Amino acid sequence: MYLRVRQGQVPWLSGRITDRSLKSSVRTRKFEVPPLPFSRLRMPQESFIWSARNKGNSVVTRITRTLALVAVCFGITSCNNGLIGSQLKSSQSQSSRQNTVTVAITPSSPSVASSGKLQLDASVTNTSDTGVRWSASAGTITPSGLFTAPSVKTTQTVTVTASSLLASAEASVPVTVTAASARLAIATTSFPHGTVGTSYTATLAGTGGIPPYVWTLVSGTLPLGLQLNSSTGVIAGVTTQSGTSSFSVQVTDGSGNSVTQTLQIVIGSQTGTNCGPPSYPCSRSDSLVLIPKAPPQLGSDPRYFGGHLGAGVVAIDPDYNNRILRVTDGNTDISRPGQSYKPGGSAEKNVSSFDESLFLVHNETGGVCLFHYDATSFTTAFHGCFNNVGSSPDFGYTAADQNAFYSYYAKKLYRFVIDTTNWTIAADATFNNGVGYFDPDNPNCLNGQIAANNWYTGDSGLSSDDNTMIVAIGPSQDAYPYYVVWNRTKGCQWMNVQTWQVSHGWNTGLSNPQGISWASGGTPSSAGGIHNAQIDRSGNFGVLTINQVTSLNHKLFWTIGTNQVDDTCVTCHSHWACDFGVCFWQMGPGSGFSLEHQTIGSVDAVLDVDTTPVLAQWGSDEHMSHANAVQGEKLIYLAAWQPGGGASSVNQVWGDEILGVNWDGSQRTIRFNKSWDSGYGGFYGSVRCSISRQGHYAICNSDLQMYNLDKGFGNGLNQDTCDHTQSTAKRNTTGCRSDVLLFELR
């Protein structure tokens, strides 16, 4: 049997069918089919079910999605699809290449909130019928392409498909359906400093919600000359205005939701050489050994270098040319005459406010003392010591917490607010969702263990966004069993270094703990105790020093929110400070001065100093400090070297110095000053230096007895009567004292 087909404006299907057994024939008859090229006349076998009556009756076959085909059979019981033969193949192939129907969907990679709506559009080419049929793997979609997302608790991907009504062509796009918990937020908490007359660029970052974001300045002003790009969030320009500019920005997402954040940009003046951060060009960075002959004059009586009085005295060591301001003396607090003062025991604490105008120190009876700093006059003012705000405070890193600090007091975490109009400090009643405090002994955390064992809170640390705080809890340092995490929105999670377990998620109390998964694959041989606890700036990693376990005589890094602990950095010893996912160390005792940084999770450290001038020289202790809270900004970390033992002398590079260490690959080490501390230890002679929030000064303690034994700061009413040979408990009765010095970093 043969079928001859010709194409015209109105297609005709005509021909002659011959069956040898029945000898039947048909005459030509006109049929109307869609005006499609022969390439669309596809006749797959499964698409046609042929049937006929014996005499003179015609039957219409099924109509496929590709075309409507009418066939006529007379006097036969079956027909096959071989009627369209090789005569059509050539023309079909050519036409297919030229007239392939395509479907496209816009937008191509959309996103929508849980249960939200999204309008999609489809375009069909190479056919006169541009209709489509919509379908979705989840949710619903109307014939016009209006998609309604399913309700989800976690972000999911839904596939939406548009199919041509006539052609076997279709297109699909993935639609990201975001969970309702992924709320819109402004991730930026602070900006890098700028300089008058220098190009400035910073970018606002948003999270959650439905992009794209639109940024708006809703209050305050940017520094003159800087502008905000509403679509990119970039703040850029060249300003002629120095000082601190406060303003509020608002971000609006694609669903119309918006949030607001208050921020600050600090622009420094440029008078001649721009001293100070980030490069400190006015300080020396050589490798000469600087042996002091005498300490700077920091006492009121010119007969003494130090003495009982002298707060407010400014001195300059000619070897370094950076100013030193004596902050405290024996009469700083007239209600407690003769008291000594120092920064916190951990140099990594954030002791200054966002704009550096406020800072905190400690007195020897456990009080926290508040000072105001005026950078223009290089002076400080004392505003009282407080005994009801805890003993280990951290100033907030963000502009929003300019006048607030976080501290554990009476075994609970508080946010304390400083009222600078009357210089009072009060707990924030709205903190922790209106509770006013966080109690780590609550049923969702340690569930009474603190009270039952009469435990204490020890080391604590704060993340750069002020949303996560950690603390060590137990009977004493080196015996703390618990490392507890508070998160502003998630609550409590803990690690136990005696049982080597973590809580099973957030707010699950002591029930159903899970064992730690160690990166090394090993397991500690015995129970441990926490010596030192901190957190990196991102708030993602807990950093712990463990005592009593020989196999863990190095740092541990806990990925908070999981049971994953990295114990592979076997060279991570000594004191340290951290940035975002990076920590700074004094590496390898016995190998010389080696200041390095290391990415958490890596086993490869990066050397930050040129060790050639100091190779194999050892004998000093140090503590690191780093207060940067802007991700990607590589401000220096501070290393304060102190003598390894009392009465030691300087005989090597960096001996007893306060150093700024670059970790940008330059290996440029900045030498700011001597600490002027004797190194006899205890409250009085164990130097700690904390760098200020923006890096313009360091707060250190000193007994001023380097090369000046028993001639430093004394309690003898402007006489040097210190007897360093006495025990620590008796030294304050024999004239020994420690005072706070503010060192200019430029």
C-alpha cells in the first residue's frame, strides 16, 4: 500500500490504497489538518490504533498532541503506520532543523518565600500556537503561570515546567522556596575606617528574605562625599569630612519586607603622614636590639620614675617616639587608696567601646573600673569602679553596642548599659527576649549543675556581631568541665570535656547528649579540664585549651552547633587571639620567636614575621590581642612580650616589647614601645595588653620595674618603697603596685 501526500495552503491528504486480498480502492477525499511542515507529521506506532468496518465505513484515529491525522480505510481489518514512507524522510529532516519549536521561561532562577506567590512567563517560538500547559513538582500553578509555593520549614527547590500545547517541546526552571525562618537581616555590623581625601569603599550585606535587595538611608548622614548605591549596597566616594558619622540604613527585599540597622563610619584626618592603623607608618619596624637605660618619667615627683602619684603624666621614649599615658595611680579611686590596676587577665578581651572613647580595667579587689578617653587631648577621666557587673566584661563590637558590654555576674549573663550623662551602669531589662539575663543553669542548658556543684563562670568571649557569647564553667581554671554557648536567637548549647560530649542541638538540656566526632579519628585517653576558652569573631568556632590530657596539649576547635571538633593542629600552643576563622599564635617553644596565623581546620600555619634576626632566641612569654570585627579587614594583632622571669634584661630583638604583627604577607613587624614590666608575675608584674577596638591604642599594666627594681610604681605616697623579694600576697604591703598605661599606636 502506498500513500502520496502533497502540501498546500490547506493541506490535503490524498492517495490510493490497494489491498491485494480485498481488491478495494478509495477515491480522493479532502481532509483539513493543521498547516504544519512535514517534519511535524510524526506517527509513532504507539500513537495510532487502527480499526475499520468491512464495507464502506470510515474511522477517525486518535488525535495526538503533535497533529490531527485523519485516515480512511475501506474493507480491511487493520492498517499499519508504514504508509508514510521514505519519500517523506528527506523533507522532514530539513524542516526539523529549521523550525524546531522552543519554550523559554522567565525568570530563569527565581526564588519565593514559603507559601508565597510568583508570576512566571513562557514564550514559544517557531509555531503559530504559543499556548503552554504549566505544571509544578510541588505547590500549585495557574494556567496563566501564577505559582503558589508550598509551605516549607527548610529551603527547598521546586521544578516548574511549561509545555507547548501542540509541539513536544517544554522548558523547566528551578524555583527556590525559602523557609519562613530565613528572615531578612542586615549582616553588616561595622565599617572599616577611612581617611580624608582618600578613596573609600565599603559594601552593605544582607541575608535572608527574597532578593533583590534595595538599600535606603533612612536617618543620619554619610560622611560628606560618600554615596550609597541603592541596588548594590556599596558606599563609596572621597570625603573631605573627618570624624564619626552615625546613620541608619534600611534594606527592602523583593517581597516588600524591610529591616533597619544603625551604623557608623569613622573618617580620620590626614595631616602630613597618616599615622596609626592600618599600616602604622610612624612606628619603627627594624630589627635593632634596643636596650633601655632607664624607664620613662611617669611619676609626679621628678625624683622618681614612677611612685605613688602620676595619673595623667605623658612621657615619650626616644627609642620609639610613641606617647605613653599613665592612666591610674594610688589615688585614682579615693575610696580605695593605694589600689593597683590592670586590664583583664586575658589579653584577647575587647576592653574598649566601638569608637574607643570608653574602656574598662580592673582593680585588685575585683572591681571593674570605667574610663573615658579623649583622643584629641590624649587624656583619660575616671568614672568609678563597679563591683556588681562581673569580673570578665567584653564591650560590644558593634556600633549599636557602643555604650554596652556583656558580662557574667552572679553566674548569669547580662548586657550592661553605660549612661554617659551620669556615668552609671545598669543591666538591660530587655536583654535575652525580655528576661534580662541568660542563666546557663536553666533546664534547657545545664539544668541545675552549677548550683548543685557550686561552680563558677570563668573565661568568656563574644562574637563580632554581639550575638554569641561563650563561657567556661566549673570549679576552677584547668578543671572547668563545661564550655557553654549562648546565642541570641538559638539559646544554649554546651560541650563537656570530661565526658567528651556535646548537647544534642540547641536548648536540649542534659538529655540525649551526643559524643564528639574528632577530626583526627582518635579519642582522648582521659577526662580533661578547660584552661582557656574563647570564640572566633564569626561566632562559628569555639576555641579551647585543655589541661590534664597529654594527647590534647594543643588547641581544640569546636564547630558550634555540631559535634565536630578539630584536634589536628598539634603546633597550636601558647597564647592566642582570633579573627574570622583564623587564629594567631606564638608557635613552637624552643624554635625561636615565631608569630604565625592559621586558618581553623588547616594544618598549615603561615609565618607572619621574619625570624632571621631572632632565630633561636627564647625566654619571654607573651599574650595576643586582636579587636578587629570587620570580616576581610586584616588589621594587626598585638603581641606583648614580657620577661620570662623577674630581673631579666633585654638582650635580643623585641625583648619586653609591645609589637604589632601584620598577617597580610608583608612580615612587617611594628615596634611600639617597651612594656616596662619586671616580669615577676602575679597581679603586679605579669603584663597584659589589650588593643583598642579600632587599633589606635593599647591598654597595658606595668609595675615600671624593668631596669628599675624597687624603683617603679610604689604605694609609699610618692616614694618608691616596693620590695620585690616579698611574696605576691605581701608585696602590696611593701610598696609594690601595678598601674595601667595607655600606649599610643601610630
